[in-house]
Amino acid sequence: MLTPEQATAVKEQIIKSIEKGFPAEKQEFAKQQVAEMKPEQLEEFLKKNNIKLAGSDAQSQNQCIFCSIVAGQINSYKIDENTKALAVLEINPLAKGHTIVIPKEHIPSSDKIPPQAFSLAKKIGKKIKSKLKPKKIEISSSNLFGHEIINVIPLYQEEMPTERNPAKPEELSELQETLSKTEKKIQKIRKGKSSSEKLKGKIWLPRRIP
């Protein structure tokens, strides 16, 4: 069970996330719902959203969720990574294939996002475009829980979707398998005929003179 202090800290993080990621007209209602949650309701919310708080002390309970994902303390559906960033599927996506690229360091502002994170986002965008065939890919940064992330959102319609819907684990697993596959170039080795075979029957010899 969360202590009152831990519940307050988690609520603050969730409310910040709502302010950054929810449509303006839905923010107040969502924030009110979170504020009124009892500790047991809050724990249920965290479970349903696959958010697992690591450790038992107050410091670890207040750890940034994205830092916990990078550290492997929270289960995620990894698509790809490089030395500076990790790409995972969003569990409450705006659209099928919605991926977030998380800088491995806790980055508090967009101007400090490493270029490798944007490179990874573009790579994922190209893969989503190839595999899922959206009309276009929207790439933008946002700040949640004080950590800058990059959203890679496939758009199947002209307008950006506004509603998030929890994805089923089996859907995420299938997408993970589809998008994490590495394209392998298959080189076909054509076996040429040996020089003796090529020459067979084609060698000109002078006529024997009796």
C-alpha cells in the first residue's frame, strides 16, 4: 500500500502528465479524478496502466517513470535502441504503432535532447511507415514527469488523434515483433559455370592434316 506521501508524489506526476498530454477540454475532469483517488484506487490505476514503482523507499518510489523504463525496472515493449536513447511502444497510444523514444539520461528540457534520440525517432518513423502504411508520421518532443521524450505517431487520417486507448498486451506484443525485426539483405550467390564447362564444346581446333 502506498503511503500518503508516496500517493501525493505519484498524483503530482500523473497530473503533470495530464497537463502535457490531454486535450484542454478533458484536463480538469481527469485531474479531478486523480486528485480524488484513494491510495488503493491509485495502486489499481498504476497496475492497469502497467506502471510499476520500483523499490520500497520514498526516493525510489518518486523515481521518474521513464528512467525506470530505461533501467529495466518497468516492463516495456522495446522496439530499438542506441547508445543514447530507447524506443518503446506507448501502452496508451494515440494510434496504432505510437512509439516513444526516451533519452537514457534524465533530460529536463528539449534543447538537451541528444541528436542520437532524434536519429532513432526518424529510424522508427521510417519503419512504421514501411510496415503499417500510415499516411504520414508525426515526430515531436514533449515533457512528462520532468523527462523529455520524443513521440513518433503514425497518422492514418489527416488530423492528429486526441483520444488515447489502452492497447491490449497481445496487440503490443504483435507490434513489437513486427517493428523490431531487422531487415536482412539476402544476397543470392549465383553459381557460375566452371571455366572448363564454359569452354566445353566451344574450343576451336585446327583440322588435322593427314
